[in-house]
Amino acid sequence: MRLSKVSIKLSCKQVVDGIARRLNINSMIGAILDIYKDSLRIHKNFKISFIRRQANNVTHLLANVSLSYSSFHIQDHMLSCIKTVIINEMS
């Protein structure tokens, strides 16, 4: 797809740490992490980072709302459905 920058956010800190470390983990999880490490070496424009699970609610909602648009769209204001989720998470 020739994407210039890809940011992958994961809510499992252990997986993010396992991918970031250069350690060899002798288990099924280690084998899976090695596959991801190899992919990241090939695709240098991919970045994996940790995000708290609470933030995923907003991300998930944004992704679902974006599907309702048939073309590229820029929001210059906060959608009311997202504002509600953010306020609820802050309280």
C-alpha cells in the first residue's frame, strides 16, 4: 500500500515490550513476537506503541464514525459522541 507512516497502538504493554526488546523468548508467544519483529525490520515506517486501554474507547468510536464517510473528511470540531466518551472517561 506504500504508506509513509503507520502507527500501531496496542493496549497490551507486555506485547509492546516484547516486540521492543531484542531478547529471544523460547515460547509460542516468543515465536509470534519474532514474526512481528521481522515485519518491523522490513517495514521501517511502522511504529508500535503502547496506549492505555481507556483510550481505546475513543479510538474505536472514531474508527466507526469514519466508516460513515464515503470520502476523505476533516473534522474541525469534536463530534458530540466522542466528546461524551472523553468526558465519561475523565470523570
